[in-house]
Amino acid sequence: MRTIDQRAESVRAFNRFYTRRIGALGEGHLGSGFSLTEVRVLYEVAHREAPTAGAIADALGLDKTYLSRTLRAFKAHGLVRTTPAADDARRKTLELTAKGRRAFAPLDDGAREEIVRMLRPLGASA
């Protein structure tokens, strides 16, 4: 039986392999100018219905100050806009602008295509 330290090292080795394999540590995720975390934030804004910054921070386990800076930069570049929440005008919901959707679409498609490329050699039974 393997020790807990051996199992922990196996998990760490897998994590190192996986992050290299998906390109998570490179400059600009999927060849874009966005980091992996920025792409994850864009994904959450694009795929959630009327998300708030708090909901995204919780879902991704992000520091709220870091997320605030990221969203401020997205707003400055015209990628994201905020609107008062329907149930409470003190809360702001997030949505991608048309420019944001155009910037995110190739990232979403590219991520899907990359996973298909990784899975294809494994065959249908994997």
C-alpha cells in the first residue's frame, strides 16, 4: 500500500502534467492576451445569468480585490458592463458587451477544440 506522501506526490505530478498540457502556465491562455484566470472570469460572465462579482469570486475561489481589478480592466476595455440587479438596485450584475462576446467567442471555441484534440487519440471507449 502506498503512503499518504506517495499519493500526495502522485497528485502533485498529475497537477504539474495537466497544467503544462492545457497551457495554463503560458503567457496568454489559448494564444490570447488574457491569463487563464481572466478567461475563467469571462467564461463565468458569459455563461451565468445575471452574475454578480461576488458570485463569480465565490465560484472561482478568487480574492474579491483581485477580481475587482480584473473587472475594472475589462470595463475600461469595453468587454464587460454592469447594470443594477433587478431585485436590488444596490447590487450590480455583469454581462459581456458585444466587444466582450467577440473577444470571448474564439477563447471558448479554442478551449473546446483543444479538449477535443486531447481526447481524440483516446478513442470512444475512454
